[in-house]
Amino acid sequence: MSTRTVPTLQALRSAPKVLLHDHLDGGLRPRTVVELAESTGYRGLPTTDVAELSRWFQQAADSGSLESYLETFAHTCGVMQTEDALARVAAECVEDLAADGVVYAEVRYAPELFVERGLKLEAVIEAVLSGIAEGKRRVERRGHRIHVGSLLCAMRQHARALEIAELAVRYRDAGVVGFDIAGPEAGFPPTRNLDAFEYIRVNNAHFTIHAGEAFGLASIWEAIQHCGAERLGHGVRIVDDIKASPDGATELGRLAAYVRDRRIPLEICPSSNVQTGAAASIAEHPIGLLAKLRFRVTVNTDNRLMSGCTLSSEFAALVDTFGYGWADVQWFTINAMKSAFIDFDQRLDIINNVIKPWYSDLVSKPLL
């Protein structure tokens, strides 16, 4: 696809973008972590120097292991155990995403991780919803527009998935747009939570599943064929079902072909995937091949604090590595908006009245 200009990081920040995979407890501002630790009495931080703490999170996450990567969340979750802290983090999340040009976002979190000091699950959800609403008010006062929904995650190693699924349905008219399971894949297949997924389905609600990040094709197959996942959180290991020959020819296995044919969205998070060992580098990341083969690829941040990234910086890395232009950025963005868990009219409104008008002057050739 040809373009008139090369997307720079500064220009990408101005472009309307869509974010489907972003963890609330993985996107705190380092200063907020320090200040909340002081105000809530959390004593576990490795340092209270803001700059040092920022570096620590990124270095600790650069382990090449999903399990080690997840250990960094002990500190962010540790400072998010009060309603005020949850509301502050949620409001700042909305502000930070809007400042990066995000016009639609689904921010996910696991309510069960924030009850260590006695909060009820409902109180956790309501605090986050109030924070999101406050963040949107602040953004709107600055003349910006952003739509933010939340996804409730159940931790796959625990036994509360059905309970969280019921809450996702109960709060869906208040801003909860879907359900997810997260946590370590190995040893905790998605089929352990079939009752939760069945509950979501019979209530006509939406869900995605973390699958194909640290574990392989079996995790993806179960998530789709047994659980009925609408989207795949990460899903990068679908590349294991694609044979590429030295001459550039490719052959899709039955699962990869099914995922592509059904247009099942892949919530790909490039920098995070490198940190957890799902990809060796951005240059070797499967996103290049998957996008070339026209899977329903979306670009996401996963955990902005741990990866030291924004959605704009993720796109900038892909532009630098794969030579993407504005047409490609628009394609990824529309893929994401098509895959959002809000109703059709809302998705169409954002695509036709926000995304396409902005890109129209930069894209010299319509998307295929």
C-alpha cells in the first residue's frame, strides 16, 4: 500500500487509534505508584525514586518469561487496594490514552486482585467505573473525545471465573463491555472455565480469552472451539500453524485457516510479546507475517508501565521495522474498531466519522 508520508512518532500520537488490550494495573504512572504506596501504606516497592522505579519495572519485565513478567504486578496491585486508588488509576489511564490519540479503548482488570484489604468485588468495579467517568470528563474539558469501556478478567489459576462473569453481565449497562480470563496459560487451560463462558454466551455478552501467548496452538484451539472466544488475547502462537518456505510461499494449517477465515481478531501486543518470550524481537515478531496474510490483526499495548510503551510507540516500532505506512496504520485501526465490544452503530460512527476522515488525506490508496 502506498502512502504520501512516513508515519513519525509525533504524527502517530495525533492519529486516532483504537486499543483493545490494555491492563489497568499494567499502565500506572510511576509517580502514581510511589504516591499511592505512601498514602495507602504499601511498603513493598523496590525503590521510591520515580525514575528508578520506572526503570525497575521495565527491567524486571524483560525476563523472557510470562510467569516472571506477571510478578511485577504485585506492586501495582499492592497500591490499588482502596476505592480512591482504583478511581485515581482509572481516571489517569483515560487521560494518558487520550493524550496519546486513542479514541476508543477497552481497559481490562481482574477485580479479584483488589480485595486484599476487604473491598467487595462490586466496590472495586464501581470505583473503576467512577474513575473512568472522571477521566472522560477531564478529557472532554480539554476538547478531546474518547470512549472507554472496561473488561472484567478472571484469573485462570483461581476458581472465581463464573462469579466474575456474572458481574460482567450485571454491570454491562454501566460501562463493562466484556469478560476475559488472564494469568498463566501453562497448566490452566481455558476449558477450566467453561461454565463462565457459557454464562456469558447465554446472556448475549462478549468475551475474549488470553490464549496463544506463552502456550501454543492447543490453548488457541480450546479457546475458540470449546469456549467460543470472540477474540484472542495475543494469539501470536497461531503462527505455529503456518508453514513458510524459503521462497516466501506460505501454507496455513487448518486452525490458522479457520482463524483467518472467521476473521477472529488477534489482540497482538508487540513489545510485551518480546518481553515474555512469545517473540524474539520486533523484527522476528509474527505480526509481520500475520498482517501480510491478512489475519484480523490489531495492535495493542498490554502493559504500558512494564513495557515503557504507548500505542503510538508500538506503531512507531512497527513502522520502523516493517516499513508500514499510513494505509497500514489505518488498516490496523479499523480492524480494532470492527472488533470492539460495543454495538454496531457506535463502531460504525467512530470508523466513519472519526477514523476515516482523519486518515483520508494521508492514505493515497483505499484499503483492500
